[in-house]
Amino acid sequence: MVSQSRALARAVFGRSSTFEGWLADARDTEVCIIVMAKANAVVQWECRTRIYAGHDAWKLVASEQQPSWSRSVLVLGSGFAAANFRLVEEVRRRLDVPMGKTQLVQAPATVEQVESLVTLLAGSDAETVVAIGGTATLDVTKIACHEFADDRTLTTIRARGTRQGVITLPFGSPGRVRQVLVPTTIGPAAEIRPYAAVQLRGQQRLIYGAGLQPLLAVIDSEFTDSLPQHALLGGILASLIRFVDPHIDGSSHGLLTVAAIRNAVSVLVSLGNRAQDNGLAASDRLRASYLNAAQTGLTFAERHPYVSTTCAIAAEMTGALKLRPVTAMAAVLPHLWRRIENGDSRFGDGGRLRQAWGWIRAAGYPDLPDDPAEGIAELIRFWGIDIGVPRGDQAVNLAASRTARFWGGKASPLAGVSVADLRDLISDTVSRDDDSAGSAT
């Protein structure tokens, strides 16, 4: 364990003098240690999910696991399938999955699509489910497999979804079918996280359960080759928010976790810089995916279920204002940071925010403003992230009230934040979307 930990520390700290000082913290902290090894030029990570990563990794998995594909169901993101017909057909033929055992999923993930997939699984007597697509496709698959193994799953989601934004499944899934998840986007890390998002009566709910983690994930650059620049940059921004939010929320972190977050921020900003200029090469797309898979465990160790302030507010803005999730996050982030910088500790720690912003500037944007709120607004514009939020007082009021109702419990990062304060915050995102957050109050 210590030798593996030292190898991981060297990857995180490099030649930093802090390397020798972190082991005392690591001995007392349960983290997901991911061991790396080379096998046929494909990186394999051992954690709760076995991850094969590399160019043509899916072919290695298909050949190694060949005897187990005979009773498989194939789940495809509809957009990816339409844009990558030849690749999808190659996968389907190699796995020998008939068209009748193939299901398309269209974003957003909905309970109805989950139910449809459960019906297919039951009728196919499936042993393996291979899902290829974005977050919605992988989330539908994860929940459907959980429901297929335990039919209390959707009943629990429906019952608790009327009261809670985060729904913890109080029972584990016995794993009736094997899941193999292949992401076609960069950022969400849905292929390894014990979470799934689903729309219930038009409102997004976050489901948490250990049984949602798959047995196997495949990260292959061939499946992200068709991503347009805006999707690459949106995914990188979403990843950046997911790493920065836990740092600035005021929680205590060990030395190793802080170093992992700093390293993640630096790499993501560097990749965003490259993507903004020339797109990302296959090696860089793999690097972004490696980062999410390898360091998410450190960042969120012993913090499940976890949802950040940014993501909670963005979840309700997505539904009430009919926005894409990354648009909602990008729109609200500068105004959240302005409040933190102005001393409102309910939204985060000002010192931690300034530290994280220093990491971002040092990673490739030294000319951005010193002020974090002004700077992140400028970076979002520079990356071309859509922050257009339609005006509408009724929708703003609905988003604010839903955020307080579903995400404002005692254990929530929004505990103590009133509906009026949330309304003011969300109003800032829609009333001055052509300004920076520098003058936000």
C-alpha cells in the first residue's frame, strides 16, 4: 500500500518538497487509490470500476471479454450514433448484438427512458449491457440496471424525488447484469461515479448509490473524436467547476487532496487553452479523461453524497429556465464567486477562492483580472461558453423556490440561504448576461 501510495504521490506532487510530508495524512484517510499499469499499450486502473483507457481500448476489451458478449444489450446515445454510424456498426458487429437488442437514448435522461430499457433487459434475458454515449445515456443505463436488479429503485426515486434534490438509494444492487460504460464526452466522469442524474416530472434529480458504479469502463479517444470545440470546452469547464467547488466550500482537506485538486485545475486550464486555440488531439482528450477518472476519488473521499452550491443552483435553473447544464453553471458561477469575494461565507471561503483562482491564472492566463469573479467571467467568454439565459421573472422565482426546497436541507451547502437571496443571485445571471460579474453585488 505504501509503495502504491508513493507512486501516486509522485504523480500528483512531482518533485515538490511536499511529497515526503503527505503520508501521515494518507494513512488516516480512506481514499480510492488507483493503481496504474501498462497492458498492451492500454492503461488499466484498478478501483471499484476497472478502467481500460487508451486508443483502441474498446477493441482490447472486446477481444479479452469475448465469451461474455453472447447475451448483451447495446445502449447508444442517439446523437453519437447518428454522427458515428460506421463506428457504432463496427462495435455492434464485433459484439454480435442484434438490432432488436439495441436502444437509443436521447438527452436528457428521463424516468420513461429508464423504464423502456428495463423492459428491454427483461425481455432479452441480458447478462451484459454495453452503453456508449454521453452522460444521459450512461445515467439511464446505470439506473435501469439498478432497477433491473432491484425493483425498489424507481419507486424510491419517485417517492423521494418529490422532497429531495439528492436521492440516496438505501440499498445496494446485487449486480444482476454487468455494465460496460463507454463515454463519448469529456467532463462528467459518469462512467465511474456512483451518481446518476434523471429528470422526474421535468425536474432534475441526482441519484446516489454504490450500486450505480459499473464493473467496467472504457475510455477511448476514438469515441470523443467527433466532439465539437464548444463541447470540449464546456466539458473542461464542468470538470474545472467540479474540482474547484469542493476546495472553496470551506471543508477541511488533507495535503494530498489539495495537491490533487491543484494538479487537476492546472491540467484542465492548460487543456482548455489548447482546445480554445486548435481543438484537442487524441492524446489530450485521453489526458482530460484520465484526470477525471484518476483523481475524482481523492477529491470526494468520504464526502458522498456530495453536491456543490454551483451544481445545486444550476440543476434547478436547467429545468425552470430550459438551459443546458453547462450553460446554467457558466452563467451562475461568476455571480456566486462575487458573493464569496464580498464576504458571504454561506457560498464559500474567500481565501480558498482566491487560492484556486491563482492556480487558474498560473496555468496559462496570467493576464486575467486578479478579481476571481471578474476573471472567471472573462475566461468563460474567452472559451466561448454559452451563458445566454432567457429573461422571465416567473421562471427565476420558480428556480429559486425549487432550489431552496429541494437542495436547502440541513446537510446541504445551501442550508441557511433564503429564497429571496437565491432569487437575487439567479436574477443576476439573466438580467446582465452581457456584463462581467465585476459589479455584481
